[in-house]
Amino acid sequence: MSVSFDGRVAVVTGAGSGLGRSHAKVLASRGVKVVVNDLGGDVSGQGGSNRAADEVVKEIADAGGIAVANYDSVASEEGGQNIIKTALDNFGTVDILINNAGNVRDKSFAKMDLENFTALMDVHLMGAVYCTKAAWPAMLENRFGRVVMTSSSAGLFGSHGHTNYASAKMSLVGFMHGLIQEGSKKNVLVNAIAPMALTRMTEQVMSPKLAPMMQPEYVSAMVAFLSSDECDLSGQIVECGMGYYSKVQIVEGAGVLLGNGEVPTPETIQDNWGAISDMSGAQPYRHAGQVSRAVFHKMKDEGFLSQ
């Protein structure tokens, strides 16, 4: 079955190079009208130029697609509003939002100026918040929306010297989980990718053996699927790149009840750590309420609550 995008409009942030450029071009090749947003700065998020976004728009137009440029920074509420306004003014709506814009400022936490920490939160997390907040009303009203967050294995699993980047990327997973509860009933679906690709941000640390296989288009194929009319998934995290695709899931073990109705001692917790950390019965939860309900039923089943 083919994947369709009939008359859809997409906003791709940070689309002047790397992954964003690839996402924009792949979507445009499928008939999506695209807003190519890029501040035109360096990988740290500093500086600015219209050239990057304009070149991608030209590439899309030369290939027969439709695109317009936007040069606002995602790192302010006004910038996020202007980015989405570009879609509304030029195409009348916004159906797809790819929160791709990012920056890097690598340094160990001990040596990091906290301005370099907040600078990444401002772009990765708040940039996604500002743009999604601006696009959300139109998506809910139209009862159609596809939002893709760009997380990272650095956030999901950790990476030395990247506390700012890892924190920003993992926060997007929490943002996604909050949004899926509000959007799903109106067909506004939110997912996240953890990409592996050769871009300006990764070229300095990428293995020369892997670099030739890490074309951004491998990631864009997943982004296109998650943005399509046929996709009915929400709350998914997908590691993707080099032809490799794998769902990443947060799960909770079966757990154990301690203390027989009294607060357990630290020694009791130490003695039962094996049962606490046993993941053999692990399962995912769709929302936080399911966790408390599962604990409640476990307490009833094991006699911790009166029947």
C-alpha cells in the first residue's frame, strides 16, 4: 500500500542542511508543500544567513516541488509563531511539523558554562514547544496533524561530554508523551526519532568507516512514514539510520511490594533489590495513570488493601 500526503503542508525546522534538508526534499518529492525553516547559523546556533533555506527551496522547486523559506529562530515564542504563520499565510494550513532544528556545544559538565546548557534547551526543547504550540490549534481544528520530535541516543542512553545535548533530547520524549494524550482523539499524532546520520553536527565525531553509509535519507524515510496519512501511531520512539530501524521503549518491571503496610527500611530495600530490578515482567504504559492503577491492583491482589 502506498503512503500518501494528499494536499498536505509541512514545516521542517532547521531544514537548511543535513537531516532537515533531506526531510524537506523527501516530503516535497511526495507532493507536500514545505516551509523550509533555517536561521542559517553555525552548529552552535550562532550567526545567521538566508542562503541555506533559499538553496533548499530552489532545489525543491527545480525538482518540481513547492516550498517557501522562513528564516526565524525557533528559540523564541515569536519565532515559532512566525514559522507556522509562514505556512498559514502561504498554504492556508499546517498538517505536518518536523521539529528538527538543533545546535551543539560539546564540553564536559564540570567545564561547561551554564549558558551553553540553556542554549541547547532553548533550541531543542523550547524550539519544539514554540513551534508545536503555534501549529497545535490548526491541527486540532482540522482533526489531522503529524508531529515528529528529533530525540537522540545521547538522550536515551547517555553520552560523555553531552549533558546539555542529552538533557535537551530526552526532554523531547517527555514533551511527546504529554502531547499524545491530548492529540490522539483528534488524529493529531506525535512521535520521535533518534537519528543516526552524517551531518554538520556529527561529522567531527563520526567514524570514517560508518560515514559513507550514514546518508540522512535513511532517516527521512522514517520521518516520511510517521508524517503520512496512513500512519496511525503515536508515542513511538524509533532509532533509525544506515538502513537500521528499531523501536525504543520505556518499560516498567513488575515491581515488588515491601514493608507489609509499613514504610520499609533502607536495609529491606537493599535486601530486595533483585526483585525491584527484575525486568522479566516489564511492560510499557500508555500514560502515568496506568502505572498507579497497576500498583493499586497489585496491592489488592497481595492483600495490602482491604478487599
